[in-house]
Amino acid sequence: MKMILDTLLNRRRFLKATGATGAAAATTAGVGKLAGFTAASTTSTHVNARPGGETRVTKNICHQCPARCGINVYTTNGRVHAIYGDPGNPIANGKLCPKGHLGTQLLYDPDRFKGPMKRTNPNKGRDEDPEFVPISWDEAFDIVAERLNRLRERGESHRFAHFYGRGWGSSDAGLYGDFGKLYGTPNSAIGHASMCAEGSKRAKRATDGNDSYNSYDYRNTNYILNFGAGFLEAFRPYNYLMQVWGHMRTKSPKTRVTTIDVRMNPTMAASDRALMIKPGTDGALALAIAHVILTEGLWDKEFVGDFEDGRNHFRTGETIIPDAFQANWTHGLAEWWNGELKDRTPEWAEEITTIPAKHIYTVAREFATTRPAMAIMERGPTAHFNGTYNGMAVHALNALVGSMFAEGGLFYQMGPSYGPLPVSADDYMDDYAREMQGKHPRIDMAGTEKWPMAGTMMQECAKHHLAGDPYKLDTAMFFVTNPIWTAPDPRLWEEALKDVFIIDTSPYPGETAMYADIIMPEHTYLERLQDSPTYPFEGWPMAALRTPAVDPVYDTKHFGDMIIEIGKRINSPMADYYRELGDVENMLRHRAAGFANDPGDNGVNDFESWKEKGVWYKKPYHWRYWRGTFYEWDGEGYNIEMSEDEVKDKLMPTASGKFEFKSSFLENNANYIAREMGIAEDRVGLIQWVEPRHTGDGDLHFVTPKTPLHAEGRSANIPQAQAYMQPIVGGRGTCYLEIHPKTAQERGINDGDTVRLSAQVRGETKSILAVARYMPGHRPDTLVLPMEYGHWAQGRWATAQGRDMKPGHSGDLTENLSDPISGLACYYTAKVRLEKA
Ligand SMILES: Nc1nc2c(c(=O)[nH]1)N[C@H]1C(S)=C(S)[C@@H](COP(=O)(O)OP(=O)(O)OC[C@H]3O[C@@H](n4cnc5c(=O)[nH]c(N)nc54)[C@H](O)[C@@H]3O)O[C@H]1N2
Ligand SMILES: Nc1nc2c(c(=O)[nH]1)N[C@H]1C(S)=C(S)[C@@H](COP(=O)(O)OP(=O)(O)OC[C@H]3O[C@@H](n4cnc5c(=O)[nH]c(N)nc54)[C@H](O)[C@@H]3O)O[C@H]1N2
Ligand code: SF4
Ligand SMILES: [Mo]
């Protein structure tokens, strides 16, 4: 295997594509760029003799995680040599996380693709050399367009799919919807959200009506109850969270933090209280906390409502008379109490979560009496079969303490004042495109009776393709996603993608690229022009812009321009649409035109000033809840009192217009939930305890968290990132399986031993190897292996078996099971067996 990879990486692609063979010499563009690059390096030798040669600073956005920090990129004589946080960017504030600086390694990664290529070996597999040969961009676009035109002629355009992951903004992922509509496929695009963090979004959709992650007013909060969010290593925006952590922990009063996790991560180590929970049981804990808040009369009466007689009638085990409770901004509390919560005592929760009841009482009282307080969560509680219900129970705590839209509480992110595009896709639809609308389901079946509440189900696509149900894919184009490695049970994807024509746009030789028929390498983020409205942050709108720091190092293109170029070649009116759209820069100029009427706080009012400052933003947030009433900003203060209808329309778009403890969203799908989750139909709306379903058939829980140097699946080929991968246990240049010493010793495993982890996947035993590292801080029943490892492609450092053994890929032990409601893949729900190898 290693030999084949070396061959792949070093001989064929590099030598050919860099122009060392005759074939490459034909691709003039590639060679030209490369020659330019070499010349620049030569010049820099000359310039080095004059210290302080020309340095240019360009504004960009880091692409290594969804935080989207604004960066200043320092380029001297055509070479990027430094990246710092942009002091003018409100997320970065001049700072970066440890990964931000490593952008130069991604730009100058020696394993990058040097230009477009096509596959000449028809056989696909881990051990097959794709035998790529360089082609021109025109040839690449023509090959793809010809396929797409042929599909359209045959009435099979739905068999083309776009897959994407970390794409942002109107200039790349934003192009998908119109492409699908004009071309005639429901599969533009299948996003990776169901393999990421969709659970917390759906929990919010089901309770407060917003299908979104929250924005948070951390600066003003006094208590954080953190359910399984890696606040100091992953949760977004990571860099900013570290900054605001400093503020929260030094202000007066100091923000108290209680962390609920299954292992001693940096966040838990830095918190005031640690609750070491059994995986998949956060819902039980949150319900018990709610139970204490109600029985002890600690809820926020102005937000939630109160008993008519002003007395507290919530008593453990006793129902209340529904009419006796007068709800205010909430819906269904009496039914929730009577149907679920009255029995959910801390003593009950102790049995399920293993957290002592007395700690649950303490935390519940602390949380409810230290205001403002918020309960936050991410993949910990949600990447399980019961994830949406767990998440709803956590989010309900925010309603109980009156934190929705309150100072020191939670909001929803506003969008930027973008201008419209110069053309509207609706004007370019032909009869065929109209006919295709709604004709076929998506290949992932999201939004159908199979997954009615899921927005996307990428992890299902391989299975569906193999079964030909709902149909077989013909052609697929990938953009910053690599499910053949990152999906649960990725080997199924290796099977599935063998007979699909694959177009990969990765600049790097990842696993998808090894299966690709056409390589259309994208610019890295330091080489491209791209917009990005902020990921949910403090609520007020913000949109950053990335500008190229250097000319493209190789013969690459912007993904948005690839879509436009393909669109222009489709035999339909859509070709005209894309000709009118022009290119990415033209689109962004139209977007920026919207700033003229709404200049940013930093003066940004057009494309040029956006480019210069790198970010447009406009404070403050427009809405605020204060002691029973919602207010809207009038330009000077939160002075406009909102009606119930306005609150429903703008802030809590549920059926009731209130925060729902009894979810109408779930009740609308009662039949499905009852069938899939075994819950009585008349109970599905209640926030409730649902047993997790663990996969793998082992005896030890298995989690694969993100570490600070970890950039999803993308940092594995950065040796500098690998060098500090596990700050707590000292994983250097490798990655250890973190294991409680007691658990290890019971199995005769010493610190440093090689171990075998096994799990049942699709009825078969699958195993990976890893090196054990004692970690007494973790739960003894839980094994921890960060997911970055076990690549079989992606570059020389990602695959090399260095000094220490690199572990296998955690995904190989992860069954493809999803939360039926959110569709989120249950990455944290496997149970595995462990033995000395
Ligand atoms: N450094 C870094 N930051 C990132 C990323 C990255 O790759 N690197 N990726 C970004 C992406 S794509 C995402 S989706 C987010 C994810 O952000 P998070 O969800 O915050 O990160 P994770 O590490 O997936 O999971 C958080 C924690 O859940 C814990 N956990 C597992 N099971 C349970 C459980 O049952 N209950 C509880 N309470 N905890 C549990 C894990 O031990 C882990 O500490 O991070 C983003 N930020
Ligand atoms: N076992 C296990 N698996 C997991 C998780 C887990 O906890 N455990 N976590 C999951 C989570 S939260 C997420 S978000 C997913 C992420 O999984 P994916 O969506 O697959 O994303 P990545 O692995 O980060 O990157 C995918 C590809 O993008 C390519 N790429 C990098 N930069 C660029 C670029 O600038 N342009 C283009 N076009 N391509 C680029 C890379 O080469 C890589 O092949 O993984 C999930 N997978
Ligand atoms: S938190 Fe780090 S990796 Fe994420 S965008 Fe910011 S600097 Fe980049
Ligand atoms: Mo993610």
C-alpha cells in the first residue's frame, strides 16, 4: 500500500503534472504558472539581499474551521510568509487559534495538485493508481459538460449530484440552488450538515422554531452550562471563544462554567464544575435539572408564565391542573410536566447518567439563580440516536431561565445587507427544467417520508446508490467534502463510488480524489476571492471577504468560476444565465452594492472598501427580550415594543409563536417519529427521555472528538498540526487512543501498548489498531480517539507511518445510524471492544 501511495504521490501526479514529462508540457497553462512560480522564488533570493523587501498585507478568512476568522496575510515578493489575526475583524480581534498560522502550509503543501487532470485507469480502489494525466481546463469543462448534456438529453439530469462541505457564501456554495433548478437536479446540492452538527439546529427548530445554530451574548452572561461542546477546542467560533473565555473568567462577577462531557477535555479542565456523564444521556440530566427548577420555583415567571394563584404547584410525581398555569412566552409547560417532567428527578437521572443526584441539585440551583445564564450544546449530546430530544431538553433550560433573546442569553444570527445578483435564474428556466422540478426525490431522500425532518442526509447516498433506490447516480462533483473517508462506515462509499463518474475539486490528493475521473483543483483559500457571511456569532450581521494574497501557485481555479464555466456549456438557456453572471468577482461586486445603503460600522460601503477592510459589519443586534416583553431596535435603543405576531414572525417562528415544550414541529410528524423511535404518537411532541441506541455491540463507549489542531478531515497533511495534536495527553506526530488506566489494566494493556479496537459494522467485525495512552481523567467506560487519523490518501504526512504508529480510522468502527429527526449521523454512539494487539 505504502509503495503504491508513494508512486501515486511522488511519481505519476507530481512528475507529470509539474511538467517533468512530455504529457505535461502540453498543458501550457500549468507549465506557465509553474514557471512563474519558480521565477518568483528566484527573484526572492535576489530580494533577500535587501532586508525589508516589498511586503503586502491582504485580507482573507481562515478556512480551517467554520469560525471564519479574519486574517491578515503577509506576502513578500510573491511568497506568503506570515498569517496573523486581523485586528479589524470582530471574530479574530488580531488573534488566531493555533491552526490559523498554518495556512501557509496548506498553500505550499508539496502534495497539492498542480492543474486539472483526468483518470486513465478505469479501475477504482484503494490500491489502484488513478493514472492521472494532465489536461487543460477547457478540456476538463468540456468533458463534464458533455456528460451533463447527455444526461439532460436522456431526461436523467437528476442523476447528477453536487456534494459539499465547508463551502460558504454566495460565490461558491451559494451557486448551487440555481444550478440545480436550471439544470434539473434535486441533488444540487447535498451538504454535509447531517455528518456535522445538524442535531442542535433541529432541536432549536423543534422548540423555538429557528432551524439554526445560536448566536450568544457571552460577554454578559454569568453562567454557562455546557453540554458536550468543546468550548476551548472546537465549538464555534473557536478562536473568539478562547478570547471571550478570558473575558468571562476575569470579569466581575466571573462567569461560572459547568461542563458536562464524557472525558476530561481542556474545557472541562478549565471549568468550575465537571459532570462526567455517560454518553448519550444528556437528555436525562437536562430533564432532571428542569425538574428541580420547577419544583423549587426557580423558573423565570415573566418568560415562562406562572400559576394563577401565584403559588408553586410543581411537586414531584404530582400532576398539575393545566388551566391553573398561565403561560406567557411558552407553550405546553403543563402537558410537559404532567406527561414527562414530574417523574424526572435527579435520583432518576443518577441511574441513567451516573451523575450523583446531589450534584444535579447543586447545578440546577446554581444555573437557575445565577442570571443571566445559558445552556449550550453541540455534538456531544446530539450525535446520538436520541440527539434531537437530548438537545431539546438542553435548550428548554434556556427558556426556563428566560435567556431567549435576553442580555447575556441566546439570539439568532442576522444576515448581511447584500445586493441582488444581476440576473434571476427564474428567467432562464426551460421547459425541461420546469418539468424536472419535484419530479425526483433527492438521492439522499432528505425531506421525503424516509427522512421527513432532515434537511440533508449525505451519509445515506452510498447506500442508496448501491441499491439503485431511489436511483443510481451517474456523475458527482465534490467540493470540500470527502465522505469516502469522513462518512460513518466509509467503506460503503468506496464500493459505491466505483461506478460513479467523480469530479473532485480538492487542491489536495484526498480519498475522493483517488476515486476521481476528473480533477479540477481549486485555489486554496489564500489564492481566492470569496465572500462569507458570518457563522452565527453575536447576532449582528457581518460578512467577510477573502482576497487572493498571491497569484495562484498552480494552474487552479475558483470553485464558483468552475460552476459558471460548466453552466455556460449546458445546452439550455442556463448558458445565458451564467454568461450574464460573468464570474465570481462580478457576483461579489453586486453583493457589495447592497452596502451602499447600509454602510458598515468600519465604513465599508462598496466592493473596494470591503476588499480593503476585509469585513462589513453592522452593530447592534436588533431585538431584545427584557422582563416579559420583546423590543425592537429603533436606531437609538430597544424602544419598539413588539406584538405577539411580530415575535412569532421575527423571533420564534413556531406554530404557537412561543417557545414550545410540546413541539408542534414534532407533532406534525407524529406518525413517523412513533414508528422510528418507538414513542407513543400522542407523546412525540413532549421533550422527553429516549434511550440511546448504541451501535458496534462492544462494551466500551467510543468517541472521536475534535482537538485544537484538528481541521476537520483536512489538517492531516500538515506536520506542524500533527506535532501538537493532543495537547493534554501529549500526542506528538501521532495520535493516541486515550484510555482510563483501570480499563487498560483490566485488559493487560500498558501505557504505550498497541491495541486493537473492534466493533460490529453491518453485521461484520471491523477492527483498527491504535497506541494506548493512559488518561485517568476520562470515564473508565469511554475510549477517546480524535478522528483526524487513518487517512489512506490526502498527502505524504497524512498517510506516512512515521516514528510512532498512526492509528486507524475511527470511522471504520462507526455504523451508519442516524437520529431519525435531525438526520445527524451518530458518531458518538458506537460501543467497541478493546484488546492488546
Ligand atoms: N479545533 C477545531 N475546531 C472545530 C473543528 C475542527 O475540526 N477543529 N470543526 C468544526 C466543526 S465541523 C464542528 S461540527 C464543531 C464541533 O464542535 P463540538 O461539538 O464542540 O466538538 P466535538 O469535539 O465534536 O464534540 C464535543 C464534545 O462532545 C463530547 N461528547 C461525546 N459524546 C458525548 C455525550 O454523550 N455527552 C456529552 N455531554 N458529551 C459528549 C466529546 O468528548 C467532545 O468533547 O467544531 C468546529 N470547530
Ligand atoms: N469518525 C468520525 N468521522 C467524522 C466526525 C467524527 O467525529 N468522527 N466528524 C464529522 C464532522 S463534524 C464533519 S464537519 C465532517 C467533515 O468531513 P468532510 O465534509 O468530508 O470535510 P473534510 O474532511 O474537512 O474535507 C474534505 C475535503 O476537502 C478538501 N479540501 C480542503 N481544502 C479545500 C479547498 O480549499 N477547496 C476544495 N474544493 N476542497 C478542499 C480536502 O482535501 C478533503 O479531501 O466529518 C465528520 N466525520
Ligand atoms: S478558529 Fe482557528 S482554524 Fe478556525 S477559522 Fe479561526 S484561526 Fe482558523
Ligand atoms: Mo462538523
